[in-house]
Amino acid sequence: MFSSYLKQSKILLKSVPSLRMSSSLAPLDATKLTITTTTSPKEKLPNEKLVFGQTFTDHMLKIAFSFKTGWAAPEIVPYGPLALDPSSCVFHYAFELFEGLKAYKDKNGDIRMFRPDKNMIRMNKSADRICLPTFDSEELTKLIGELLKLDNRFIPSEKGYSMYIRPTLIGTSAGLGVHTPDEALLFVICSPVGPYYKTGFKAVRLEATDYATRAWPGGVGDKKLGANYAPCVKPQLEAAKRGYQQNLWLFGPERNVTEVGTMNFFCAFKDSKTGKNELVTAPLDGTILEGVTRDSILSLARERLNPEEWTISERYCTIDEIAEKSEKGELLEAFGSGTAAIVSPIKEIGYNGKDIQVPLLPGEQSGPLTKQFLTWIQELQYGDVESDWSRVFKTK
Ligand SMILES: *Cc1c(COP(=O)(O)O)cnc(C)c1O
């Protein structure tokens, strides 16, 4: 039943924006960029003072869209407030989506965006889903590159530090009718950020959550829509009252483990009978956000873990399977994955009044595999190991 519903909705969704976008509307065009630089440059915070998403660079990228004319000329302007009509559809019906990706300073002083192509594809899928305009991924990537070059002085060069990039798309049509937005605004802001865990990893305690649901079949949990996030804050507060930092989102009568907070979930099992290990993460069935970090971890695991020792599985595991494996000493590790922290080790999962214990390296805050993935990904992000995952913008 679900699959026929999904197929049908896909056809409907595909046809709407492509029809509208294939007309004579102006495409997004990076060559039309105009730049107005700030007259009051900000003071740059020392690296150790950076708090995630609290300070922003001097400039922002803005591109207006109208369904009459298409994409307007992109503008880089001083960072500052937006003026919007209070009846704008973003405020009332959540016509909003966002992305999160990072740029790194390499040893040559050049700027490296990590896998922006993936974020652009995902952003277009989110836009398509809520009738906001789609755009040429390469053009937006180039424009973000221009913004990064202009605000290059804010990109920290120290290891562990980076520039967090937040592309956002909102419906700006004024009026209270619920319909396709006639106007939209795409903007990009940038925030220099430090390592998520200042003093190395800090393993977290999760509360397995089944009384609230983050995403469901036929819903929009696989899209980065703002509407998915606000409802998840209260369950997090509830978990915090009981001493847990995040929710482990379960789904369905089977209590499948889906995601952790706003990260994808991974765990590693040992099969005592075969001696083989298994790395497990939930499949992309429409309820799971297609994390770029998730994809990077799966690719690296398939490429670099010994296939004689490891099976890599995109399958559901239930919270009961995790509890049972933990009892038997077959739970090796568990962690979350996402752009902000890359990997976030888990040490305990509260479930049914008990805490499932997740092993950590003796005296440390993570397991060996979690650590290995962090190292592998960082080497690629900073360009210490070359790969086609980096999009390099020369600064000289
Ligand atoms: C953004 C996000 C992730 C992680 O995606 P990345 O591309 O790896 O940053 C995972 N789950 C949810 C719900 C998210 O919003």
C-alpha cells in the first residue's frame, strides 16, 4: 500500500516543479553575481572562543526567485537581517529547508568544500518536495565558493576547525492562502566552528524514544525541512531530565532504530558463531535522512575494512537486538554520524528502565572503529589525503 502511494506521490511531485522550471524562467546563473562588501568588518574571534553556529562571517549570499521570472541575479551582501512581510508563507506553513556542509583550509591555504555535490542534490530534493524552486547545483556551489573566498579570513586553518555553511531556502510569498509559493529566497550564511568535542570525544547517553516519532513512511523525514526539527526538541528536553543527552528514535511495533537526535545511527556487532563483525545502519527507506557523513562512512567501510572480517549492512536493527547483543557481549560499538561532529560515540542507551551498555576503549570515550572513521574522514576533509570528494577553491 505504501509503495503504491509513494510511487504515485513521486509522479505528482516530479511533474510539478519540472513543469514550472522548464518554462522560460531564468536559471540560477553564477556569472550574474554582484558583490557589495561590508564597510564594518567584524572582529575575528580567536579559535578557542568559537561556539557552534553562534558567530557569522562578514557577508551572506542572497538569491531571490519569482515563479514569474525565475532566479534573479545572485548577490553577496554584508551579513544582516532580512525584511519579510509578516504574512510570508515561511512563517505560517513552514516553507523552509536547509543544508549543512563544511569547508576546510588545507595546507596550501586553499579552501576545500567537502562533498558539496551531495548537499546540492539533497537540497534540490527538499525544495522539490515543498514546491520551492530547484536550481543548478554547480551554479550554487560556485557561488558559495565566491562567498568563502571573500570571507576567507574567517576560515580557521587549525585542525579540527572549519567553516560551517548553512544554505537555506524559504518561501517568501505574502498572503495566507496555502499554495505553491510564488516567490522564494535562497540565502547562505557561514559560521566558523571549532571541534565539536573540545577535549576529545565525549561519549553520550541516549534515551530510546518510542512515545514520539521523528519520521514515518510517506512523511518527509528524509528531507532537510525545518518542520522536522522543532517537534524533536521537547522529547530531547524530556530525555535530558532523565540524564540522557539525546533521543534514539525508534519506529514501529518492531522498535526499529532509525536515527539519533539529528544524526544517522551506526552500530557494530560481533557474530560469536562466525567470528565476523557487522557494521549496521538503517536503510534509506524514506524515513531516514540521507546523511553525507553516513554515505562517506559506508563508502570508506566498503573500501577499507577487510571484507573477511566485516559485513557492511544497510538494514534495520531493533532496540531489542541491540539489548540482546549487548547482554551476550556481541555489541562492539555505537555512534551517530553527521556533518557537525562527524561521529559521536555512544556509551549507554536507556531502554525499558535499564541502560544498555556500549563498550568503549579502556579509559577512552569511543570505540576503535568510531575513532578510525573520524581519522579517515578528517584526512580527506583537510586534503591530507587527496580525493575527488573535495571541491577546491584556490585562494591565490
Ligand atoms: C543533517 C542530518 C543528518 C546528517 O546528515 P549529514 O549530511 O551527514 O550532515 C542526519 N539526520 C538528520 C535528521 C539530519 O537532519
